[in-house]
Amino acid sequence: MDGVDLRADSRGWLLSSSEPWRMGLLAAILFGIVIRTFHYLSDPSMWGDEASAVLNVINKGYSELWAKPLSHESPSPILFLWIERFACDLFGDSTLSLRVPTFFASVLLLPLAGVMFVRWSSLSAACISLTLLATSNRLLWHSIEAKPYAIDVLLAILLPTLFCLTRRRSFGGRMLLWAALAPVVITLSYPGVFMMAGILLASLPELKSSRRRDWIAWFASGGVSAGVFLMVLLGPARQQRTAQVDSCWTNYFPDWSDPLGVPFWIIKSWASLPDYSFRPIGMLLLPGVILGGYLMFRRGRERLVIALTAPIALAFLASLLGKYPFGGARVLAFAAPAMSLFVGESVAWLLARCREPIAWPRWGVSLAAIPLAASIVYANKSFFEPWPSPDSAGAARWVIENRAPGDLIVGNHWEHEYYFRSLGSSFRAFGSRQGDEPRRVWLVMADVSPEVRRSLIDSYSKSTSETAIEWRVVVTREFQHTSIVSFERVDLATSRDPLSR
């Protein structure tokens, strides 16, 4: 029997029944679904990268998304963009419509993870793992955005699930399954190629005494995965990669011009890996991730551990080659299921030994309890305090309600282009000039820093003074991290605007 299951503790130190753990597991699933539904229906404002993907989806057809470079510097998997485009065609281009695919992926993830965590580990460990996964503030955020990270996390659970559920099938049949799934997985998720490689690596131990045709099936499945990867790499991925995109990820690659700094970068990157998914202090969980992986490997779950950890290791190797970011970044969100499973395994193992005379198990549980509690508190905090992003949606609604026909609106973020998309040429991106200025201009400046917003507004008024245009401020309004200022030409202004009263 699994030594980490508290049901096997004859002294019944913590619980005499497994029922509380079952209730805890169910509560974690229900809480995760409720809080995701709450945030989805709250419809928070889009943020920059999300809006950049959406603008491509609503302005391009299926063939253009494949064959042409994307605008707004927004790399996204091609199948994900097609799903978003289909959702747009089916439901419209509202934020709720465009967030449907990732929302359902994040909801489906929870019961699937709950069922599989119980199969892979003890009931107590599964409850701890799922609670950590369901309350991750970052995963909550990704569950309600039109970006593929929630789908990455779902695939990171789904593929190992299929790997385990089909283990009694013939080897050739399983390889046929992976060959059929490879085109979907690799075109739906950029880290999908690492996940497929992890499955194939986890299948290798079965080939030691297998027949020749099994080796052929393994290489054939790997060949299909490699072929699809090359097709994506030389097609959509190549079109989407630009110098500006690369510049956003500079800190997530080692600096080989400073060889002495590379080891420090490696340590920092691995330490920050759990910190991203389990903020605010997820870095404390790294020892639990390592211990849990070791415990699962030692008790005969070698192939499962390989399937879960190989994609993370391959992403790290790709980062050493400058091909895939690594560290505390959203593109590594797919590592969250493996890390939460390992943490639950290690905490349950420590709990089962807390009655022993030695003190270190109790210290280990205490150390793990801090980030676990912080993750739960952080998730509940999001019920009452929204994520610190600009309220572009609220600002856009207010401007549209109060602007007059012919007024120009100038915004400095991509999401402004989305929210003012119905205005056509009446909206202009900040920094671009086209012909004469109209009678009134509305500036919508978004940034977390009030000083930056004020400097942008000042720079606009100074730039227009060079064209002999003088302005007066008519309206000012503040939203979360967003400033609205309406300017009117002095030579045409005849009366004070009623909105300024």
C-alpha cells in the first residue's frame, strides 16, 4: 500500500477516516469552478497581449492566420487562433465569446485532475495537490483570457492521463494514438511538442524487449510529431517570431556572453518556476516539488514522472539554445500540474511521519503550509480585489457614452484598439498622426504609473503645439490605471462643456 496515504496510518494521528479528504477534494473542485465562473462572468478588461491576439482573430481569416505575419507582435498557436476565430464566427467578437475556449479548458481541467491525482497518488496527497492547482491565482487569471495558457495546462494533464489509461493496450495501438494526437497537440499548444516528446520518452522503457514492429511504431509516432513540429516551426511560428517578440523574453534566456553568470541564471530560473504558478511565495515549494517527484519515482511511478517532468526539462534545454523562454513566465504554466502533484505527494508523506520522534517532518509540513495557505488566500482575495490591470473596458464605455460625433479618440494600448473597434477612423493609436486634428480629442492613457500617464498626456499636447494648435482641457476622468483627458481647440471653443461642470 502507498506509504503516503494517511488512511494507512494505523495510529490515525490526523484523521481516522478518508471521508474528510474526499470532501476536501470535492470542495477544491467546486471552489475552482465557482471562482473561475465568477471571474469569467465579471468580464474583466482585456490586457495588451490578449488584445493583440484577439485583434488578429477578428481581423483575419483562417488562411491569413496561417500564412501571413500577425499584427501587434502576438505569437499564438495556429489551431488556437482558428478555435478563437470559430468562436468569433459562432458567438460574436465580445470578450465573453472569445474567452469561451480557455474558460471551458480551465473548468474541465479540475475534475480531470481530481480523478487522476487520486489514481496517481494517495487521497490525502490528491486533495492537497488539487487545492493548490485550483487556487493558483495565475491559473485563475489565465482561465479568463483569450490566450492559450489554460489549454496548455489542460493538455499537461490530459496527455499523461491518456498515457496511463491506455497502458494495457498494445504498444502499437498506443503509438497510433499518439501519432493521431500529435497534429492537434502541437498546433494547439507551443509547449505541446515538449509534451509529446515526454510521452514518447516515457514509452521507451517498454521497448527494451519489444519486437521490431514496436520500434517501428515508436519511430513512426516520433516522426509524425517531428514532421508536424517542423511544419509549424517553418510556417506560422516563423511568421510570428520577430525581434520585438524576442526582446520581451531576454531575461528568460541565458546570457552566453557572460559564462560565469549562466549558473546563477539556471538556479534563479528553476527556483522561480513554481513561484509563477503559486505566487506570492511559491518559491518555497521547490523542495516539495523535488521531494515529491523523487517519492513517486521511488514507488514505481517512473514512467508517469518522466511523462510529467520531461516536457519541463526539454523546455529548459530549448532555453539554453535560445529557442524557448524558461523560468517564472506564463509560457511555463503547463508545469503547474506536475508541480502541484509532487508538492501534494511530499506534504502527505511528511504528514504521515509527523508522529515520529524526529522533528524534521513537522518542520517540512510547516514550511509547505505557508505557501499553500498564501495561495488560497491570494485566490480568495481576487473575489474582492481585481487584478491590477488597467480598466480599459470601463474607460472605453465612458468615452463612447460622452463623446460627440466627429471627436477623435487616441489610445496607447492594444486593448483600446479592441474596445474602440466600432469607431473606425475616429480611433487612432497614440503616436500616429493623420491629417488635421478635429475639434476635440479624447486621450485614453493606460499605465500602472500615474506619472507615466501624465507624461504621455503632456507629450501629446506639446507635439500638437508644434503645429500651431492650442488646446484647453475640457474633461478629465480617472479609472483604474487609466486616465482620460479631453482636449478642445481654443480657436473653436465657444462655451464650457457641460461634462466639465
